[in-house]
Amino acid sequence: MALYTRHPKFTITLLVLIFISVLMFASDSPLHSAAFNSYRGPLAETLGLEEMYYGEMLQRRQELIKKWGPTSEKIDP
């Protein structure tokens, strides 16, 4: 017998969890697809692109620190 006929609740639950996982991972893209582009131009262009990605990551990091902390009074000197 097939799994879905023998255990329908398990099958439905498993499909829902897989669907939710796909939605969560698909919506969270940390880097642009250009970061994985196989084309590498001249060094100046590549370094400029990497600087842009680094700036974006620093902005995201600062936003996370504002949202989740730590605050300045919780940091030991």
C-alpha cells in the first residue's frame, strides 16, 4: 500500500511542512544571484562589486543589532 493511503494525516502534515519550508527558504535570499555569476570581469569591477555586497551586509548587520541587540549598556568595557 502507498504511504498516503495508509497514513493520510502523516502525508498531509509532511506535505504542509515541506511547503512551508520551501516558502521560508525561497523568500530568504542573503545574496543576489549576481554574486554567483561565473563571469569575472577586470579586477576593479570585481572589487567594486564585492565592496557593494560588503556594504549591504554591514547595513543588514546594523539592522539586526538594532532589532535584537545587544544594547550599549549590556556590553562589558
